[in-house]
Amino acid sequence: MSFPARRLRRLRRTPAMRRLVAETRLSVDDLVAPLFVRQGIAEPVPIASMPGVVQHTRESLRKEVRALADLGVPGVILFGVPDPATKDDEGSQAWAADGIAQVALRDVRDEVGDQMVVMADLCLDEYTAHGHCGLLTPAGEVDNDATLDRYARVAVAQAQAGADVVAPSGMMDGQVAAIRRALDGAGHHPTAILAYAAKYASAYYGPFRDAVDVRIAGGGDRAAYQQDFRNAREALAEVALDVDEGADMVMVKPAVAYLDVIAAVRARFDVPVAAYHVSGEYSMIKAAAERGWVDATAVAIEQLTAVKRAGADLILTYFASELAHAL
């Protein structure tokens, strides 16, 4: 056996040695927990396609956030699930002061103060009757420019409710610039923007639709405004636009199937890079584990370590609580 081969073997010999020389280290500090809060329910509602994940009540949300803070998880991102009766063509509950997201943001801020970074997903699809991420033209297509005004309203409402970070996920052209102008104009200069900059029209989002009770009317899709999964160079162009418009952080979504994109974004841009380990990635691991085929925690750690190795600085994952215990 050659000298280099023997050296490599020596450095793998014991768990302590492997830990000592590990190139990539996944820790609780890397994790952001996505949480769902639903209007008008008395008890948490389990999401059947996402084992272990629930739609929270306001009370259970506060308890969950407190538990995550005590585990050392540094951030959460909130998704509001409104009463279906409140949905309209504009998604007006997304920016209403008494909308479920704004109420929940105030609850979370009251519970943990500045102990955690409180993020808010910024989109309209949960709140619109048609299920798209923006306003529609008479022809039924998403009206990019008209949607920007609504995103600006949502950003200000979320900042006023206590969000440290607003995270526009609709992939509208110019959304970051419009949101930054609105935040600064309303005096919310400290509020950061995490742009869903490379968000793909992915088949991995299926369970998330159950989590937020969103279906596109007429069976349409978002392929016209989210990215084509066959394209990588396009992602770099999208990220560049968002960084130029003032994004403080950028996101690649999904994560594991787009490690090449994460690595390319990390190499090119000097801002924090987030990756979203999405519902489908989570649920596939859980489904396999329920059948005894894999160890869910071990696979999750391996996948998220790969995401970090590719260059992600922070990872949004439904495994946050589970991994905080394990790590």
C-alpha cells in the first residue's frame, strides 16, 4: 500500500479521528425551521404527507418556537395558512394587519424576542383564490408588474409585525427592488431580504401544497415564472439580478437535486447562500424510514451535510428539530 493510501486510512481509523479531520461540519447553527400556522383551528393539524409536521395553532406555534430556541436553532420561517373564506383574487390577507402571518409574527417575536431570527415567507399563493403567486391578467396569466405593489405591501406589513427577514418566493421580476424601496420608505431599513433567487418549478413540492392548502385553479402550474429544472446558467442570471437589486441573502430551492447550482452560486456571489431542503425531499426520507429501508436521521444528516459541502451557509429544513437533538 502506498504512503498516501496509508495516510488516508490512518485518518479514517476511529470516529474521533474522522471527527477531528472532517472537512465539512453540519451544526444546529446552520438550520432554519419552516413552520406553518393556520387560522381558526383549535388543535394542531397533522400534515399527512409530511410525517411529524403540523399546521400549528397560534398557541402551539409559540410552544414550538420556544422549544426550537431552547435547542439552539437560530432561525424560523413562517408560512401563514388563512381561512379559505378569506381568500380573494388579490390575496389581501397577505398584508392585512390581522392576517394570520402578521398575527403569528407578533406572537413569535413576543415569545423569543431577539433570541431567534424570525423570517416570513412573502408570497400571495396561500391567500389568493386562484392559487397563483401573483395577480392575474384578464387572460389568466400572472401580471408581474401589478404583483410587485402587493409584494411591497406584504413586506411592510411583515416588517411591522416583527419579521427580521422577509423572503419573497414568487419569482417575480423586480421583486427585490420593489420590496427594498418599500421597506426603506417605511423606515424598515434593518429588515433584510432573503430572495428565493433560484427557485425551480419542481416536482418535489407536492407535500407543501398540502401544508398550505394551495391548489392552482384549473390545474395550472408555475412554470412560466419559476425556473426550468433543466437550466443552471439561468439560475446565476436570476441570482445576479436579485443581488443587484439589494438582496441580502439568496436561496436555491430545492436543495439536494441542485447541489451544482448551490456550488455555482457560492463560487460567484459574496452573500450568504441559503438552500431549502423541501417537502418532497423530507417526505421521501420519512416514507422510506417508515418502511424500515433507511435511518431517517442518518440520511438527513448526510444529505444536509452535502448541501453545506456544496456551499450553503444556512439550510431551511423540516428536520430542524430532529437534527438539533441529534447534533
